[in-house]
Amino acid sequence: MALELYLDLFSQPCRSVYIFARTNSIPFDLRKVSLLQGEQYGEEFGRINMMRKAPAIRDGDFCLAESVAILQYLAEKFQTPDHWYPRDLQQRARVNEYLSWQHTAVRAHGSKIYWLRLLIPKILGVEVPQDKMDAALEDLNGSLKLVEEKFLQDRPFIAGDHISLADLVAIVEIMQPVGSGLDVFESRPRLAAWRERVRVAVGTELFDEAHQEILASQEMVKDMDASKMQVFKPKILKLFL
């Protein structure tokens, strides 16, 4: 049985798994899961991941959730080039440091901006208070400053001279608020230069393909059937507002 990847490319973690597998020519069958339409709550997906989150994988009889665990599993099983998840203790520690930090920082703050600027007002029809937006932008800017000044510093990539899992996870997270129309790179030339290095390292066509849907989000919401999201409205508003 071929490796199966359960993904929704609107999701940052899903994009990191997709790009990593494609960049390293890992054979897989793509199983699309629409998170915004609630497909993760279906019976079939529940058998793959009872936590009801994407990404998830099925490798024969083995199922695995959580993007970081999946990336590490794929890197080790398919013996991808060492720079992705270095054997050198200190370089690997640099990668792990970012992967351990990002969940409650760049990922959380980028997702919140995406919801506040786009999905909540355009799909749920709820006006976002300015103080909530200002606070979310402050949190995102703080995280981006740490990416530049702590994780990147003057290095080409987070762990040194070559791309790693940390760079891949970081870039897909930072691209999320861009999908809402916020240009986070405009006043950050160092971050913009790093983005281009990552884009070249994984392949420009693949990078652009993986981000095509998220960057078209503003057009996508115009045609989206919002009725299926209404059932999740109280939970979403409680989470973000």
C-alpha cells in the first residue's frame, strides 16, 4: 500500500508536509481533506486520525498525526539529505528549537491574522474589533522579529548554510497571513531574501504551486459556501475573539 497523505493546502502544516514529500521525491497518494468544510469530522478520516486534524498519514497499517512528527518520520524513513534534519547534534538542536517554539508563536499568530482579516468578516459576517486586530498584529510582528533576530540572525537558513525542516515549517507559516492580504515581507528585506532562498531550495514551481490556493484566498471566499461553517461559528468566535 502506498503512503497516503491527508492534506488541505490551506493549512500551513499540510503545506510543509506536501512540499517536503514532493521536494524529496517521496512517493505518496494525496487524500484531500477540506478543513473549512468539516471533512476532518467524517467517519473515514476519524479512522486515520481520531484527533480530527490534518495533516495525517497512513503508511501501511501505521497512522501518524502532527506535522512535526510526520516530517521527522518521513526524513528518517526515506533517508532524505542530511541538511533537512541534521545528524550533527547542535544543528539538529537548532532545528528542534524552532519546531518546538513555532506552534504557539508564528503558526498561531499567522493563523489568527488569516481568520481575523479574512474568514471571520468575509465568511462568518462578523466585524472584528480594531483592538483585537491591533493585538493580533502586535503578536505576529513580535514573532517575525524573533524569526529574523534570533532564529535566522546572519545565517542563510535557520540551522546554517542549508535549508532544514525548520525553514520549511517557518516559511509556510509566514505565508499564511499573506493570504489574507497582509504583506509581511514589504518592510523586512532580510526575511524577504530568506523567503527567496527557501523558494529556490525547494524549487520555485513547487513552492508557488503549494501556495497557490492560500494566495488566492481573497477570491476563494467570494465563491465559498459559508453555510457549512455556521455550525462552527460559536467555537471559532470564542477561539479568535
